[in-house]
Amino acid sequence: MSKRDREQVIRRIIDMEDRISNCQRCGTVIRCIRKPSLGKGDLEPELLMVLESDNQYSRDINRMIELRNLIKTGLGFEKIYHTYLVRCQPKACPLYNSINCYTHRKLLDKEYRCVLSQKACEGIPIHPNNESIIACLSFLMEEISILNPKYLVLFGERVAEYVLRAYGFFEKPDLNHCYRFNGLTVIPSVDEGSFSLLECQQIKRNL
Ligand code: SF4
């Protein structure tokens, strides 16, 4: 990629990330996060990994390094980027549900303490609902179009289902098989916590 093209990619990613950071489409979900999660990695990726959300797995840096290393050794890709289907991780919170909370402001302070309880946030990460997925999907599709990878690995059946539908594949995803779309190879697989060398071997046979 030329220097000019790279600068343009960076500009477009920054512009998209600004819009994500100011996005309020999901209402109450965003009150219990400090900021939406953004993609990370090589800006000229051969392979882009998509996780459902920035959950307990992806927040563990060692697990993410292991996952990247698995893709490197098992599939042979060096330039990797990872991102999320939904940027604002929803949480289940008994406190929030038990009070009438009409505020529109963030309920987490800069130290990640809950402003209601004055203690560390005790919310439990849960799967995003379908409305959040649909609201956030356009950011993912934009990110894929900017970074233009050759391969896309989708972790988990929900991610696979929504992204494959966006590319016009409406049947139930066939895990570890390849779907081709305009030069892009889309690979649905198991979720990130279950992904192993076995999945890599199955994918490799289909590449
Ligand atoms: S999850 Fe996505 S669509 Fe919803 S508020 Fe966050 S950035 Fe916006």
C-alpha cells in the first residue's frame, strides 16, 4: 500500500471511530460503559477477526495473544486485525434494574466506579440483543470495507449469521467453511473461547 493510501485508511478509520465514540443508538446500554470498543491490529490486514463484543475473553490480553498466535501458526497469516460486531458491551445489573433510573448520563465514572453505588461496577457482561447487533452492524461493514482484508473469520454462530446475511448468504452458517464474496473469503467458526487447532485444520482444508 502506498503512503498516500495508508494515510487515507487511517483518516477513514479515525472518522469512523469518532462516529462510534459519539454513537447513542443503543440508549440505556451505553450508560454502563465508559467508551465503545474499537478494532485493533495491522492496518493492512490479510485477515480480520470479528468477535461478538469486547467480553471477558477479549479483555484478557493473554488470551487475545494466544488467539492471534493460533491464527498465525494454524492458518499462516501474519497481518491480523480484530474487531467487534457490537461495540458497547451490555451488562446485567441488579442495581440498575431495581431502581427507577431516568438519567441519560453515564453511570460509570473515570475510575470505572458506579455512580449509583459508589463501588466498582458489578455489572455482568451479557450477549448483546438483536437490536444492538442491527444498530451496530453498519460500523463493522464500514470497517471491513476500509481495511479491505482478504479473509474474515467470524467467531460464534451469531456473528456468522448476521455478517453472512449482510453479504447475501441466508442459509444456516456452515462452520469452518468458506463463503466467497467479491474477492473476500468469509469463514464462520466457533466462538473465540472454543477456537482451536482443530478449527484451523478444518478451515485450511477449505481455503
Ligand atoms: S453498540 Fe454500536 S450502535 Fe449501539 S450505541 Fe454502541 S456504537 Fe452505537
